[in-house]
Amino acid sequence: MIELSADTDPELIAAYYGEHGTLAEVVIPAPTSSEELQHIAERHAELDHGECVLDLVIAHGAAGPGVVDAVLELAPDSSQVVNTILTSNKAPPALLERLRNSPSPGIRDHVEMAMLERELSDASPEQFEAVFERYLDHESLGYAVRYRLAVHARAPVDLLRRISTFADATGRTASERLAQRLEPEPE
């Protein structure tokens, strides 16, 4: 395990990345401040491993809106970094709106999933059903939305029953969730 801080020599991280092709064993320590995160991002952004470091920066608990903005400025054309921001649930609504019309289908789909996450956070059972119907035949997001609904902690039982009829992983997951939720309580 390598700890990445604002003082870590970029060449050390570059060598690790060159050898492994990933930064899976590199961590940014928890007590790192947002200012240090920005410094880390700036030191590594232009290097071959830069996108991976930016992903680590975004994933860090101290990465708030200022860090997100700084990372976007460092890698405005990186769909990898944008997708990391979108899937981190750290994208502010204004950014979601701005990226909603991206030329990249992958980014547009990630924006839609991020917006869906916000919609589901306080959705009623009827709204869960409406989401299911809205994405049922969606070409690129139908499966992903069905899976997200199947694993959502607040998914209504009736919706899980509908999803369980699909002959794929979403159906199996919904069936497992139903079995867990419908088990009788031990006495």
C-alpha cells in the first residue's frame, strides 16, 4: 500500500502505475484536507497516471464542491474523470445540468443515473413504479435502472415482484431481496 500525499514524489506514483497499470494499491490518507487534495490533483493531472489520481482525489471524503471544480478544470475533456465525479454523488445540480447535453453518450447516461439517484432518495412507492416504467424499454439504461431499483433499500415489495420476473441478474437480485424482506421475523 502506498500513501499519496501532497509531498509524494510524482515519479514514485508514475513508477507504480507503469509497473501495475493501475493505482489500486495507492490511497490518500483520511485526514487529508481539501487544499491538499487540490495540490495532489495539480501535481499529477498532466502525467500518464493523472486520471487515476484524479479519481482517487474525487473519491476522498474531503473532496467537496471546490475540489470537484478544481478537478474538472484540470481534466475538462476526460470522460473517465467526469464519470467518476458523476458516480461519486458529489456533482452539484448545476454541473449535472451542464453535462446533461454532453456529446458523450456515456456521460449523458451517467448524468441521468446521478439525477435518478437524487430522485429515488425521497421517492414514494408510486414514484419508484414510475421510474421503472419510464426506463423499462430504455435502450442504454433499462438494465442499469432495473438493477438499481432491485438493490435500492427503499424499493417497494410490489416493484421487487415485477423485477423478479426478468430472467437476468436483476430478476435474481429482486427475488433474493424479496426472500429477505418476506422472511418471517424470528420469535
